[in-house]
Amino acid sequence: FGSRVCVDLGLQVDEAMATPVPGQTVDLGVYDRFHVHAQMEHLQTKYHGTGGADTSKWEWATNIHRDTMASHVGHYTRLAYFALCENEPVARVRFNCLQAMIQPCGKPPLKDDMED
């Protein structure tokens, strides 16, 4: 009792430990689901770029593009690689990355009056 055998993979799974088998769904309890949502809310309040329930597609994409450009600017070796590939000075590539951070996804979309 308390264990079963997965025939196709030859794995023995202990029911008390509730180790999932590939292809098996895992049932999260109410506490676990609440805990995951609480962790997500904590991350969304702590870090601006993680977004939230009311984050629009444009805001999310803008955060991703700015984060990527900031990472490029912060790593000199990556800038040097890009400069080599583009046959440009490193300072020009850094400047282009900083310029791309201003409005990486274009102007923000117009808000409808009904959304407010």
C-alpha cells in the first residue's frame, strides 16, 4: 500500500510524498495557490518591471526592451561584441542602446475614455 508503479517509465512513486509522474497533474491545495499568488504580488510590488494585473501589453514590452538595453549597456564585453559586429565604436553602440531606451516600443497607445 502507499506506493504505485509507473509501468511505462519503471518509476516507483510514493503516494505519501506526492511526487508527480511525467504527465500527471499536480493538485495544489488552497494554501499553496494562495502562497503562489502572495509571492507574485510581493515580486510585483518589489520590482517595477515584473508588471501586474493592470499592466498593459505596451508597458510590459517597454519594460522588457528597456531591461534588455540596460543589460547591454552594463556589460562592456557585450557592447564590444556588438561594436565589432556593427563595425562601430563602443561609445556609439552604447549611445544607440541608450537612445533605444527612450521609447523602445514607440509612443504609448491612446487610452479609451471607457477604461478610466
